[in-house]
Amino acid sequence: MKHSFLDQYSDRDSIIHRLDPRGKLVVTTAFIAAVVMTPFGSWLAYGLYFIVIAALIALSRLPVSHFIKRSLVIIPFVLLVAAFVPFFKEGEVAGSYNLWLWNISVTHSGLQVLYNIMIKAWLSILCLILLTSTTSFNNILKGLEQLKMPKVIVMIMSFMYRYIFLLTDEVLRMKQARDSRNFGGGRKLWQIGTVGSMIGTLFIRSYERGERVYASMVARGFDGHARTLGQLQFSRRDALFIAVLGTVLVSISLINLVY
């Protein structure tokens, strides 16, 4: 399987790629915080935030289709969580539906909350995709560590990213072995039992492999720190990037208060 789906374009060269990971992490956090704290119904602010993220995407020289595909994968999960808001939010009824013994009503205020949640989620997702697409995952971990994020969290993220490929490869091998034994035939109950056995086997194999990998890492001097071939260097360009984006975000907030 392909082992670079998260930071697929991180090795390209652009103004955004050359920025220090710590600066990009700070700006990403500030952008998401600004978007999340924007009051509901602030459509002008949402439009300005979109212009900012669109400009950064243009500077990264990455294909727009990459951002669309990645965001469309995550948006359904956000919609699944927020889809029930219009039915439980009090306010003026926009529509009423009979579902067997229940009468379900959708309110205008609930729909407005849903629209705002989806917009905020989409803008935040675009920002995160930009970060991971222009920065290698090892440099992200190194930046988080130098920004004083707890070492245990950085280590868990590192293992999660490394092991997800091993687990996926293991699942694919088990699926191939299952299909070669004519898994499509037989009763449904037998298929459910086979899948349950596969899950249990995967857990045991993952645990055993984790023990072996950890013992190998400790034997090679692993101390829990994120390692990269080069050292991170924070330059004036990175400080200017943070200052400009910070000023833009503050300006958008002030414009939103005025209008």
C-alpha cells in the first residue's frame, strides 16, 4: 500500500513548504481558533477566512483537487455528528415530518447552526490539509515537541502514524487469506464468526508486533524524542509569516465586530 497518503506533497518546493513547521503550527492553531470563535451568521468573516486559506493554497502550488478530495472524505463525519442539531434546536419550525409514531420538527435556528458548523468545519479541515500537505509528518512532530507539547502525546502520534500502515498491510493479508478460502459462500452467521476471529487475531498480532518493535527501538537508543535529519531553523521569514497572518486574522475579527 502507499505509505505517504497524509504528507503526499510535502517534498515539493513552495513558499509555504519552506516555512518552519513551528510557524505553520502556530498559524494553523490561530486560524482554527479564530474560525471556531466566530459568531454564528458572520458570513462576511467566513468569506474573508476562505480568501485567506485560498491564497495560502495558491502559494503552496498544490492541486486544488487534492484539497477537495481530502475535505470531502472528512465532511461526512462532521455531517453525521451535526445532522441532528436542526431537530433538537428550539425556535421557529421550518418543517414537520411524521416518522411512524413520532412527529419530528426542523427549526430555522437549528438549520442555521448546522450551516455554521459545516462551514467552520470545512475551513478548519482545509487549513489542516494545507499543514499536513506542505510539512512532513516527522517535521510536524519535531515542531510540536519544540513547542513544548507533552512528549507522551508526540510519541503516541508518532507510533499511530507508523503503525497504521503495518496494521493496514496485516488486514489486507488476512483479507486475502480469507477470500482464498471461499469466504463469499456459506451462511451469514459463519461469515460474522470469521470476521470476529480476524479482529481478535489482528489485536494479538498488533500487540506482539508492538512489543517487538519497541524492544528493537530501545536497543537502538530510542529515548522518546522525535528525530529528523535536519534541524529546524526559525528565520525572519517565519516571523513575518506569523505576524502577517496574525494581523489578518485580527483584522477580520475587527471587521466582523464593526459590520
